[in-house]
Amino acid sequence: MKVTLPEFERAGVLVVGDVMLDRYWYGPTSRISPEAPVPVVKVENIEERPGGAANVAMNIASLGATSRLVGLTGIDDAARALSQALANVNVKCDFVSV
């Protein structure tokens, strides 16, 4: 059986939706918080990745298609980090800052 994959390089995709910067905190836990039944984490590493529609746009770009993202962001460090992360993987962003 022969499978032909689409020519993603010829595609242009517009993604419109909720954009966010996902943050993952890594580290050991040694106790449970006295205020709530949750573990207290000693943060040793923080990882940030595009989330929501930003993740979709990034995945489209990774296939070789032209990806453009439209969404709302704040005027803060998270928005700047998200814009930079997407620029690094060739996603064109049109953010409306609110």
C-alpha cells in the first residue's frame, strides 16, 4: 500500500483562539501543606511552552505549513515569552494586547 502525505509546505493555516503560556514546575516534595491537602514542591526547574491555540499553531508549523496565530494576550512577561517562543518556530503572531 502506498501512502501519499499532504504537501504541508504549500498550506497556509490561520489559527484563532485562546492562547496561553503553560508553565511546568518540577522539584521534590517533602510534606503536605497545612492549609490544603496538596504537596509542597521545592521548585528546581521551570519549563514554559505555548498552550491552547498557540500549541496548535506551533504543531502546524512543525509540519512545514505556514502558520499564523490570532489571539488576545495581556501586556506582560508571559505574552512576551509566548511571542518569542512562537517566533523561534516560525509562527507568525497577530496578538491583540488587552
